[in-house]
Amino acid sequence: MTVFSQLPASVLQAGAIFLSIMIEALPFVLIGSIISGMIEVYVTPERVYRSLPKHKWGRIFFGTFIGFIFPSCECGIVPIITRFLDKKVPSYTAVPFLVTAPVINPIVLFATFSAFGNSPRMAVLRALGSIFVAMILGIFYGFLDTQSIQKLDRKQPHQHDFSHLSFWQKIFQIFVQAIDEFFDTGRYLVFGCLFASMVQVYVPTRILTSIVATPLLAILLLMFLAFLLSLCSEADAFIGSSLLSSFGLAPVLAFLVIGPMLDIKNILMMKSSLTNRFIWQFMGLTTGTVLIYAYLVGVLL
């Protein structure tokens, strides 16, 4: 206790925030890693291709809406996406899934519904926003930019044939693959949570709240805040509801839509397997699309 009592209060606060974000995020990284291990053991490239629609538009829609029945928090979505890409799932299917899976799944929609006074409006607007962004990205990577989004010099996973294993051997291999994925992804999560906790403590609130005189600035501010806070999609709705009276509908909607798609943790985790070119494109397209969507919603509603 003596050692901790000598530390500045801001350091203790940053440490507490860091631990809270880690505790919040790690279970979902673990879930994502286990799902990734299941994909590695049970899903062959041939099986993936058989399940995908034949038409490109169908594959875009498939990636956009499959998250409703195949949920994942954004904390654990990157290893799943990486595994899908390893199985030759096209980027215009994987990227829409990356965008919508943390938002349109029933858990997050119910949390949003509850956080905003059991009103379905914000949950519906949030889901529509994520679907809109996913479609834009799917069209872009399906028709305009068809280059690979994976790093060529990244560490390539070993390809194994698990079909001959018994049931319990497959279960064991799922956990072997999941542990490897968990620690590979977790190191990026640690740095992301550390940075996010320092921002929350050491960036004065008055600087953030002094530039909300115009709707566009307010939207951009809360989008930037969502990026810095790096909240899990199961929890961010409760933070967003507390900001509603201060910032209004459009900025809070932008906060809820972009948060699960684009935050510090995700960007750092993406850097391990996806190209810098894709990351910059993803950031630009997502930011621009969410900005337009939230602004139009604010004008119309």
C-alpha cells in the first residue's frame, strides 16, 4: 500500500482505467480467439466457398448480415477476420462482417435498447448506420479495389489437416489454436488499452467540450472520442446515453456507430496482419461515411 500511496492520483486513475478496459475486453478477445480456433479446425476453404453465395452482391450482403447470427465484440473480431481471409473469404465479404458483427448482433442491440430508456429508435438507427457503412465498404472492395488487404510478409499460419482427428483431439486443437491467437492479438490490445487510459486521464475535458458549437464539429468530436475511449460495443451505449443531453442525437449516433468499427485497439490489432494501405483506407471510408450518415440523420430527425 505504501508504494501505491506515493504515486500521483492521475497515475492511479490511469491504471484503474487500463485495468477496467482490459477486464472488459479480454473475455471477448478470448471468445473471438476460440471462434477463430473453431474456424481453423472445422472450416475448410472448400466449405467456406460452398456456403458463400455465388454472386458478388450476394457475398457482400452475406458478410453484412451474417453478424446477426454470428456475433462478436469488436475486441475479438480481428482474429476472426484474419482467419476468414486465410480461408480465402473475399475482402468484400470479410470487411462488411468486421463492421456489422459488433453492432447488429442481438446482445448489442438489446444493450442499446435498454441504455436509451427501452426505446428502439437509437438501436434501429445504430444498426442501419452500421449496415450502410458495411455496404459502402463491400462495394468499394468488391468493385473498385480488389487488391489483397493482408500483409505479404506477415507470419503465415501453419495449414493443418484436422479431418482425421477424433472429436476430443479436435477440441484440444481448438484450444491450441485459440491460445496462440489470443496471445498474438493480446499484445496489441495491451498497448491500445494503455494509450486509451492515458488519453482519458491526461486530456482535459474542457478541450474536448469547447469545440461543439456546430453540429459537424460535435459529430467529429464524439467520433474522435469513441476512437480514443475504445469501449466495447456491449458497454458503449450506456456511455452514449449519458452524452445525449449534452451533444444531441447526431453526435451520439456517430459515437455509437463508429466506436465498434474504429478504435485504438482494433487499429493496433489490424497492424499485425492487414496492410497499412487497407488500414488507412478503412479509417478514411468509415469516418466519411459515418459523418455523412449521422449528419443526415440529425438534419432529418
